[in-house]
Amino acid sequence: MLSVSPESIALREPWQQGFQQWHLRSKVPQIRYMAFLTAMLYFLYASIEYNMALNFSEIRLLVHGFIVPGTLLVISAMSYYPRLYTWMRLLLTIAPVCAMATNLWLNLGKPDFAFFAPEIYLCIFWTFTVSGLTLKYAISAASVNVLMALLMTVNRGVNAVFIDLHLLWITSAFLFGLLGGMVMEKAQKTLYLQQMDLAWSASRDSLTGLWNRAKMAALFEQEKAQALDSPAPLSLIMLDIDHFKQVNDTFGHATGDEVLIQFARLLRNVTRPQDNVGRMGGEEFVILLPHTRLAEACNLARQLQAKIHACNFGASGSVTASFGITQFRPAETFCDILERADRALYEAKKQGRDCLVSLT
């Protein structure tokens, strides 16, 4: 079983909001086919009612033959258009409430109410376990239904022989539905967090927690698109810890790893929230700076250099770093800008290390 690390969760977006969106997207096939099937069953229900020659037969046919199944078919159709998902969920929350209200209004207090009561219990259970709603929306709709059923039962009355069973079935439908909904949502949340953990692991450097090369390439493409649309400047810093091999050789790889972890933490703390920091491998790091000109990137590199000078890296003492800085050119790739920053970094090392070199 995959374990979801608290550290990885802390570094992600607030997961509850993300879960609601993910849950809705993952439930779209269920919502689509559930709505279609339920609509077909309501067509059958309306046909049976109409043939029974009950009171308000035209209203029953209108509601159960057109309004309710029509709404469900609209929900099914909306599931094909992601931009309509919010409205789809709203309709899905309202639909069982409307169906319940119609049933109670048409049948409650009538001698044959017991034949139509199962729709009430099924509607409550359906909302929790079949509809595809997340638990908070299902609870909202089902609670309104239960409250409405209880108030109308008290107001309009139910056969005294039947009322105890009626209340028992309402309560049972709500409790079983709630329990089923809670179990399913807990399983969905576990799956969602495991997927987030996998995605986090796939995009992070395992030692430092910084973005890895593949993720930095993807982030560059995102920032590149924004830079071309705005247009806005985009700069990149490549930096390398000087003489890092000596740290490993002198103090051991465990100490070297601690230096890398502390160095990565320093980069995260000094850079801005919008900046993306990644480890390219070994002792080499990259910082992607959106909305930043070359001169501003050089100023940030100097701040980093000063912080590195002032930092004590434990057993290894102090370390220094060399910086290669460049600014994005339209139409170039991630490899292009990396190659130019790497040339600047190589020049910084040629000049004696612990310095900054920029290339336009």
C-alpha cells in the first residue's frame, strides 16, 4: 500500500478543493449513464402511473414523464462538456429534491400512499450512493428531502398503522445511504491522495524535494506560453556548488547529501513564491524566473550568493556556488536556454568560481 507523506501533502495545493474537482471529473461516466438509466425508469414509471388512472394523472405524466426524465437527460448530455460540470452538479443536487417534493404532494395522505412511498426511500438512498455527488452535496440534498418528508408527514398525515414503518424506512434509507456515501468517499479520497503522491514523487527530486528536470521542462513550457502571450520577460539561473566532490571525498556522501538538502532549502527560502526551483542532478540547480528581466535575475543571484556565503552547512562548513544567468529568447526550447545558461556557468567557473556570469 502506498503511504502518503505529510511533507508531500504540505507542499501541494489545498487538497480538499482539488479533491472536489477531481471527484466530479472521475464520476462523470457514472453520472452520465446513471442519469440516462434513471430517466428511462421514470419514463416507465410515468407510463404505469398513467395507465392506473390515478388522481392528477396529467400532472403525474408531466412531472414523471417529461420534467424529471428531461432534467436527467439534460444532466447526461451536460456530462460531455467540462465547462458545464458546475451546472450539471447543481441540477443533480436539485433533481432528487424536486422528485421527492412531487411524490409527497401527489401521494401523501392518500389511501394508496404506501404504493408510492418506496420512491421516497429510493430517492434518499439514490442521492447518496448512485447519483455521483460528493458527500457534502449528497448530504445537502438528502437532508432537505428527509426534512421535507417529515414535515409533510406531520402536516398531512399518514395512516396510523403505516406511519411507524414509514418513519423507520426514511431513517434507514438516510442512515444506510450516509454510511455508503461515507465509505465510498473515503475510498475516493484515499485514491486521490495516492495519485497526488505519485504525481508529486514523479515530479520531485527525491533527495531535496525540488522539481526534477522533467518537471522543470514542463514548467518552462507553461511560463514560455505566458511570456509569449503577455509578452513578459522570463529568465533562468543555473548554479553549481563549487568543489562539491571535495565535500563528498572529505566528509562522506551522507554529509554531501545534507549539504544538498540545506542548499535546496536556502534556494526555496530566498526565491519568490512565483519562482520555480529545480535540481538538475548532482550539485547543479536551476531557477526559472517568470516576469523577470536579466538585470533583475542578476540581482536575485547576488542575493543568493550573499545568503550562501552567510550560511553554515554543518560539518562541511561554508560552500560557494557559481552562477550562469540568461533571459528567454522567443521560440527557443528548454534545451536552448539551458545550453546558454550552462555556457555562462562554465565561464563563471573559468573565472575562478564563486561568481556570476550572464549571457543575453
